[in-house]
Amino acid sequence: MTTLSLIRSRLTGKPVVRREDDATQLIGFYPNVEKGMRFFAAVVIVALLTIIAAPALYYGAPAAPPQSLGDLPVTIISGIPAALAPLVEFARTWEPGVAPPDLQGWGMGLALAFILLMFGAVTAHLWRDVTDRPYLAVERWGDMLSIQRGQFGTPVTIPRDECRAVHVGRRKAGTYEVLLQHGDALTQIAIVDGHEHRALLLKAKIDAMLTADEERQAS
């Protein structure tokens, strides 16, 4: 596989196939967009809670500061009415030129939430870069089929006569999963982001690799 083919596959997102004698090799790049999303979703929830918790502690905690982490939820809940009071006062009494009530607690909550979201986005992106294995190599030679995920991954070798079908399934967040059914097992080939036709294209090319000898004999 030439360097130009690798670059073309990475830029276009289309798998590149090379045939040589009895062997056929498919190279593609399929980044998994789901990597890091669970962590980021947890950070989003924490950030939303921070928007409420920070003002509740700012306005309510001075009267009854928490003595331990176990007291923190009760302190936050009891401080919510005090945190809502300046918002209600601002909505009822706001006029141009009139000094607003103290909203510093809410500004603090929004600032902390923004920092958490930025931290979550960067961490999720780094986690995806470290753990994702977008490189895919599918190779057929003779009666064997090899599937390798990741440039330094260990190939999974499967006898071709055990390969029954290639399936495409929809996952959450608009991604598609390409699976190889062999025997009574399913092996994941790739998680494809974007339109369904990208997953169907990969399925068609692997189907062609599995039936190449049958088509030659028929011709």
C-alpha cells in the first residue's frame, strides 16, 4: 500500500483496496466519535449542577456553612431559595440606571460551569486521541481473512469458510457499526461516523473480498 493511498484514504474517508496475486488488502481510517463522549456527558451534568450549587453556597452557606462533604448536598438544597431571591428581585425591580442586586454568586456559577465544560471538552478529545484506533486493515489471502484495528493492533484471523455475512447496524449519536458474522460470533470491523452510505460502502468492499474467488470461478 503506497503512502499516497494511505493519505487519500485518511483525507477522503473512503477505504482503499489493493490486490496482489491471491491476496487482497483494504485500508481505511474510521475514527470513533463515541470515544470520550461518556466522560464529557458526565462533565456536562456536573457543570449544570454547578450553576445551581455555586449560587446556593454563595448566598446560603454564610448562614450555615457545611461542616463536611456529607453536609454539602443539604446545604446546597437549603441555599437554593436564597440563591433564587436575587434573580426574582432583579426581574421585578430592574429599571435602566438602577443598580441591580448582588448577582456575583450566579456569575461565579456560570464561570465555573464554563471552565468545567472547557476542561471536559479538552480531556475528552485527548482521551479519544490516546485510546481510539481509527486505522483499519482487512486482508484476505487464500482461505483466511485478517482484521486489524489500530496501526499497532493485533490482527484477528478468521477462516473464510466461517464468514457468513457482513452486517451494518445503527448506533447512537448517528454512527454505524460494521460487523462480521462468523460461526456463532460477531466481530466488530469498524465504527463509521457520518452518513450510512460510508458504512454500506465498507460492507460492500468486504463482501467483494469474501466472494472474490467465487466470482472468478463463475467467470
